[in-house]
Amino acid sequence: MTFSIFESIALDKHRDYLLSLAGRALPDRYRGRLDASDIVQKTLLNAYAAKSTYHGQTEGQQVAWLRQILLNTVAQATRNLRAHKRNTLLRGATKFHLVLWPSS
């Protein structure tokens, strides 16, 4: 299935619902680093990219499909933040190690 321009506009008409859902789905500790509108934009891009996997027939099915994509997008974004923090800490630990124990 391919989305026409009209179907793409139909996806966009759910933006307000998705924005509300993203605001509730974002964990409190990430609210300062993740923006709900960015999550919604990424969700709509992911939906457009995955259009061939959509087999729904009703608007309710489309909303449920978008909701699942949004929840997956939030989960991926929070995983990326945790990984970035972990990598930053590891790089810092390596630098700290080099300062305390320089090679001879």
C-alpha cells in the first residue's frame, strides 16, 4: 500500500492527539532533553517510511497504528539518551584513568 498526498495529510490530522500522547508517554526525567513535538515529527516520518506495513481499513486502526509507532519512538529516544549518557561516562572514565595512570 502506498500513501497518496491525501493519506499523508490524513496522518497529519492526528498530530494534536499524538502530541498529547507524547507528552504523557515521555518519562519525567527526559522531559528536559526530549521534546514532544520532535517525537511526533519522528513518529510521522516513521509512519510514512513504514507505510507498506499498514494494513488497516478504518481510521481507528490508523490511530492505533500511529499510537504504537509513537510509543516505539519514545522508547527508542529514551534508549538513545541512556546510551549517550553511558558512553559519555565511559569516555570520561577512560580520560580519568589516563590522567591518574599515565603510560611510562
